[in-house]
Amino acid sequence: MNTMNYVRLSSTTIIPQPTKPNLLIPNKPKGSWWTQIFDPGGQFIARWNYMFLIICLNALFVDPLYFLVPEISRRRSCMRSDYGFAAVITVWRSLIDIIAFIHIFIKFRTAYVAPNSRVFGRGDLVMDPRKIAFRYLRTGFAVDLAAALPLPQIFIWFVIPAVQNPSTAHANHSLSLIIIIQYIPRLFIIFPLNQRITKTTGVIAQTAWAGAAYYLMLYMLASHVIGASWYLLAVERQYSCWKEECAQEKNLSNPCNRLYFDCYHVHEPGRDAWLKQTQVLKHCSAEVSPVNFTFGMYAPAFTEGVTSATFFEKYFFCFWFGLKSLSSYGQNLETSNSIGETLFGCSVCLGGLVIFCLLIGNMQTYLQSTTARLEEWRVKRRDTEEWMRHRQLPPDLQDKIRRFVQYKWLATRGVDEEDILRALPLDLRRQIQRHLCLALVRRVPFFSQMDDDQLLDVICEHLVPSLSTKGQYLVREGDLVNEMTFVIRGQLESSTTNGGRSGFFNSITLKPGDFCGEELLTWALTPESNVSLPSSTRTVKVLNEVEAFALRAEDLRFVAKQFKRLHSKKLQHAFRYYSHQWRTWGACFIQAAWRRHKRKKLAEELARQEGLYQYYEHDDGSGENDQNVQHLGATILASRFAANTKRGISQKEGVVSPASSSLKMPKLFKPDEPDFS
């Protein structure tokens, strides 16, 4: 077999390539669209199959409308055909038939996979137009052609006018037979079409509600077919009664003629005289009592005046009857002893049972898929409640667990994002992570200073979503830090006692854009690989529900190595500015320097005042200095008070150990600085 591997150059066409596997390169200039070979798995064929499925459903809906063409005139007591309505149906059906022939042409130009190449992967496409045409002629061409032939149009507009004096009953019988015969291939082409769509896209409907609506539409279509068939058989039942009664009036002076029941022969000679003496119309009326002829399940068509009603009244009554009969499995039908009527009732009963089970089963499958996650979450929540009661957890801890489970459900709806991403190729994972995280990463001031897009992509690739509830501790002071957290929503409280030293407490609030766990960055940039995880210098507590992204230890080590691409001074300054450890250390450093400066200024002022005091003591005490001495009185008293205070503090420091002193500010050690060089 002449086979070639292929590649898609567009969504509609494929071109053979003889050398490389699974690729296609053009070996000749691209021709017209009708000379192209289409890829059966391409986007064009997938869309065309969906569109043609809708066309096929329209065809299954249009054909039974021909059953509503015959009607019975109550005023003239005859049968006629609504050719105006038939013309509308014919135009509608002609458009469907044109699309069906286009579908046949497309199948002649659609490649297929060679059966002997399906060892691995999709297999090889057969690109030879002759082989494609030969295979299609041997498989599905006959059915597609039989479904696409415009037989009703030919019969209505060509055959009936060519017949001399055709009766309405004969025309209706012939048209109905043609519709029923052609309805079979039109129904059969639905099944391989559904199979091709499922094979290409995986499912018929992309959403659960669309799938449920699709099967509900099929159920309503079956009700439409049952209702239209019931109406046609009701008209046939009325005509059968007329024929039976007419056969019994051969001995009258004006014998009965079957042409009298055709509205196009109401002006036949002798019909008016026959109407005055005949009992056919009375015996074949379902509205009189007692009824001489048993109409069975078709009686409502005459008692409700359906056969002589307008189109919409006729259609909706027939649809309601078909829907009611199909839903009740035919239990509402009261049949007569007619074999045809009994067989029709049996087909309604069996068809209703099968179609109703198909509808309920598929709708249940589709609708359960929308609540499957919710039911799974309810089961997990029930298991969690039973486990907490079995382990006798305290009530406050149980409340925290319930809040976390509830918040996680509201945030993720039971979808495990990591499992979904893990099943995708690396390139798709990178694109998805960039789409989801890049804007959030740029909101973090530390990352916004970076202008390396490749580095930001690496960061986005390794970020992991994290959810936390109120009252939860991300890390406690002294615990090992295993991840660096970047806040997206919510608030955290970060506090430290500087290793448990008395007299020191620092607390700040982390808001969206802040981060914690920066001790891990120093560890990640350490050249030695066997260094253990660092200890946290702060306690981080969740103030309200927090959504964040986390960089785990090993991922951060990988990302931190990429930091060396940046200018060290720029990143060092950004890290110092946005790190709360460095901010705390800087604030304490400035505060200590300011206190040293104040003590130094106070000591200099005291020294200066004491020098002035000694100077005036050695002075001769002249009168011109009396005023200056008075001004120095207060200064001398303040100097002595300061000296006494300093002496008392020194004595107290000698009694109390420096370690337990609460007056001396404990020294805050400078944070370890990452090696950005």
C-alpha cells in the first residue's frame, strides 16, 4: 500500500512528505481547495463533522413533517394535501441534501490511516486519491448516497404531476413509503458520525450540560417522529373506514365512489346526490355515539379536530402525543384489534423503553460529572469528621481543620492542579505557569526589580500554590525553614524575640507582595550542598485566609543559582530593602546609634556645664557676675541630679547581672547576607 507519514501545515490541509516520519513538507505548489487532501484529525474535519451532525439531526426532523401534509376537511368530508406546506419542507430538505452531497465530496478528499501502520502512535495516512476513493466506495458511499438523494422532491414535483388523475390517498401512501425507506439510511449515518467525532475530540459535547441537552434533544426528536407517524396512521385509519363503508353501498341508486373522498374531485357528477343518501360519513365519524368503527388509539385525532386544524396546532398536539406515549412506554394507548395498530403500539412501547433508558442513563452520567467533585468532597469531609471524633481531637483543633477543608474547597473546587500540570508536557507547563503566576510574581516588590524574563519564567515554573486559614502558623521561631512564601492575598503576622531574649519583641504585618522565609535564600546560595536547612528567626502566623505561592527548598536552591546572572549590587540592595529581617536589624541599629548619639551629646553638655561651674568658683565673685551665677544655679542642680542618677544606675548594674537586665537593650545580630557574588 502506498502510504506516507504526515504533518499538519494548516487546520484544513495536509501534504505528504516522503522522508521524515510524522512530518509533511510541500512537494508541489498548493492547488485549489477542491484538490487538497484533508487530514481526518485536523481542525477543519472536526468542525465539519460537528456541523454535519447538526445537519443530520435537521434531516431527521424534517422528513417526518411530510407526514403532516395530508389533512381532512370537515366541511367537505374529504381528504386533501397541503402543498404550500409541502413546498416549504421541500426547500428546507433540498438545502440539507446539497450539504449531504458536499459531505460526500469531502469524504472523497479525506485521507485515512493505513490499518497495517497502527502499531505505534496514530499510524500513517494514505494520501493517494484513488485509494481513498476506492476505499470509500467499498465502505460508506452507498449509505451516504441513499441518504442524500432528493427522492421526496422528485416524487412531489415530477412523478405526481406526470400521473394521470392521481388520488390524494395514493400520493400520500407513495410519499410516506419513500420517506420511511430513506429515513433508514439517514438514521444510520448518525452512528459512524458520532464515532468519528468521539475518536477525534474524545466527546460529543464539551460540557456536561451540553451533553445532557444533546440526549434530551434526541428524546424529543423521537417524540416528534412518533407523533408524526401517529398522525399519518390516523389519516390512513379514516380513509380505511371510508373504503370499507363505501364497499357496502354498491346497491344504492347513487353508488359510492372512492374519488368522492378526494377534495380535488368534489365536483364529480353524482357526489352531491350521494351525500344526501349515504351513511358512510356517519358510520366513520369518531364524534358520534355509538361509534360503528373502532378507531383505537387514533380517536383523539378526530375528536380533538387535529386532522383539520392549522399546522402549529396540529404539530404541537402530535408532538405532545408522541412525548406522552414515549414517556409512558405506550401504556396510555388503547388499541383496536387491527394488526397494524397493534404493531405500532408495540413499537412505541419498546422504543419508549429503550430511548427513555438511554436518556436517563446518559443524562445521569453527564449531570453526575458536574457534581462528582462535590460528592467526593462530601465523602472526604465525612471521613475527616469520623477520624477527628475517633482520635478525640480538641474542639478548637477540629474547628481549624474544618475551616481549612472548607477554604480549600472554595479555592480549588476539589481540583488538584499539580496532578493536571504533571500530566502535561514541559513546554505547556511553562506556558501555563507563566500565564498564572507572572503577573502575581511581578506584584512582589523583590521580584519586580528583576528585568530578566528568563529568570522570572524559572521562578514561575517552580512556584507552588499554598492556602492557609486563620490562626495557622506557617513557621515558628527556631523551626527549620523548608520553603519561602510570597503572599498574594491575605495578611500574616511576623514576630521575633531575637532568640528568646527578654526585653525584645518585634512584630510586623505581611501584606500582599511581601514574603517570608528569606533565611532559606542564604542557605540556597551556600556553595556546600550538605548544609542543613536554616532555622527560622521569626514566627509567622496567619491573620486571615491567605493565598500564596511557595518556593520549596530544593526548588529555591535551583532558582537561587540563576540569581547570579543579575548584578550583585542591585539584587543585594533589593533584598536588603524588602527583607523584614534586614528592616528590623536596620531599625534596631539606627535606634541604638541614636541612643549612643544622645548619650554622647548629654555627656558633652554635662562636661561643658561642669567646666563653667569650676570656672566661676575660681572667679573673684565681682558684682557683675551675680546674674550669671544665678543662671548657673539651675544648671548646677541639674548636673548634680544627673551625676546622682548615673551613680545609682551604675550601682544597680553592679547588683543585677547583665543577662537579666531589662534596661539594657539586647544586641540584635546582623542577619546573614546571601552570597550574591
